[in-house]
Amino acid sequence: MSTQKRLQLKGPNPISIPRCLPLPTPLQNSIQGLCDVERLKFLGHGSEGIVYKVLQRKSCSYYALKVVHRKAGSTEKIMREVEIMKKIHSSRIVQFEGAFEEGGNINFLLEYMDGGSLHSLLKLNKRMAVSFLARVARHVLEGLEYLQSENIVHRDIKPSNLLINLNPLQIKIADFGVSTIVSELACDIYNSSAGTCAYMSPERLNPYIYDGAPYDDYYYGGDIWSLGVTLMECYVGHHPFLPPDQNIDLATLMCAICFEDSPTLPPAASTEFYNFIECCLKKDVRRRGTASQLLNHPFIVNNMAKEKFL
Ligand code: ATP
Ligand code: MG
């Protein structure tokens, strides 16, 4: 690696309050059931549910409705997700508006994000500009900094969980299905290894990686790793631990994440971006940048200055 690529991470960060403004608590939504909304179109589906764009008849406002089938034994997990989402009010997080049960399903009413997800952009083979990725990084880091201030780890940062609002251009974190409050991690039997393996950090795939010592003080670092993998994937167009066009084989991928060196950006990338990704993908979580430190990284700070002149 060229010495030009070795930038030092600034820290510790003097700012201790989250930089994104907390939103006011949402009005307790008046939607009581499916008859209060008109289903307009299918937005996507994931492992747990189907998401639709809906119109609330009374207010004529658009929302996203995530319909999750209630399986035996899933109640506690769903209640946990609702409890976490109710706590969160931030302009960097997709707002939860309420939930109701109907027809054996739990319906989550969410802020509607009209630009889709980073995953949908990737599927369109859209090359993402570095300036856009710097904005993604800043917005997600601000969201993670806020979550950390609430002692919440997301644990499933990946392209399909980062949603885009077009006007103004904002990226927000979605999907708290496997998130947890740090103080509850020890008894988190439902979710302790949850999340999407392809974006998981080495210490999450193998918690005893550090001479048998668990990584208790570094829970939040897992989300930073996942952000680094996501940004790199959006830049190079394929999962960074796999060659282009290779399907994801989870066993190979997990071995690569745990035992190989972290990937780096191609030499054509700017020094700042290259170093930013290096800071996110430090295999040793104790050396990885924190959200607050990375918000002060030149990749973020310099791009923010440019955004102001646009
Ligand atoms: P996983 O099951 O691993 O979470 P996923 O993230 O793709 O997969 P969902 O969270 O259920 O699954 O979301 C499915 C898709 O629906 C998302 O990828 C996104 O394209 C769309 N979507 C989800 N929430 C919203 C929203 N609030 N506004 C607009 N589109 C959304
Ligand atoms: Mg999701």
C-alpha cells in the first residue's frame, strides 16, 4: 500500500451529543386497521415480511406498511422490535408510526422512503458516485451515533436496510428486527447471532476471536464494519470479500471475513475514501473507528464542505 494512503484517524472526538436532530415523538397514528389505508403498490419483500406503499385515507399521507406473518413463538421478538422502534426518534432513522395486528399478521406502519434502498440501486447497476457514498456514510454514521447514545446496536446494516429519501436527499437506517439494547444483550437468546452473515464483522462471526475474551465493550463496532462493507460494495459493485460475479457461498465468505485480510479499495480511489474504508474494516474491533471518530474523518468533513456549495 502506498504511504499516501496512510491517513490517521482523528480522535478522540470532542463532540459527545448526537449530531442529527431528534425528531418530535410521532403523533400516535390514528391508523387502527387495514381499512384506514389504501394499498397502492408492492415495494419489496424480505425474509420476514412484505412491504407495500399505502395511503392513509384520513390524512392523505403516504406510508410504508410492512406486513410480518406472526409465527408461533415470534411474539416476543416482534414486541422487542416494537419497543426499540418506539424509543427511536431521529432524522437519520426511518420513523416508526405504529403497529397493529390483523389477520394473523403484524402490520408495521413506517415513514415512506421514495428512493428505494441502496440494494435496489445496486440491482440497477447504478455506479454510485463517491460524493453520494460520502453522504450515505455521514447520514448512517449520524444515525449510528444517535443509536449508540440510546445504547442500541442495529446489527443488520446492509444495502437493503439503508433507504433513500429523494427530496431532500437523505439516507436513513431501517429495519430493527434484530437490533438490541446493549444492556439486554446477555439475555438476547432470540437474536444473539442474528443479522446477515455477509455483512457481519469478524468478532460477531467469532466472538471469542480475542484470546477467548468476548468483545463486550465493542458491540457498536459491528455496525461500523457492516457500513464499511456496504460502502465498498456500492463502490466496486460486488461484495468486497468475493470476486465479481461469484454467488454468495456463506461458508467461504465467513472464512474470508474471519481469516483473510480485509479488502481495500482499488488504487484509483481517493486517499481519503481509501483510508476511511480501512478504518471501518479494521479486523480488530478495538482499533476500528467509532461513529463519532469517523464523522470527523476527512472523507466526511471535506465532502460535507463541498455539499454546502451545491
Ligand atoms: P431482510 O429480510 O433481510 O430485512 P430486506 O431488508 O430486503 O430483507 P424488508 O426490510 O422487509 O426486507 O424490506 C423489503 C424492501 O422493502 C426493502 O429492501 C425496501 O426496498 C422496501 N422498504 C422497506 N421499508 C421501506 C420504507 N419504509 N419505505 C420504502 N420502501 C421500503
Ligand atoms: Mg430489511
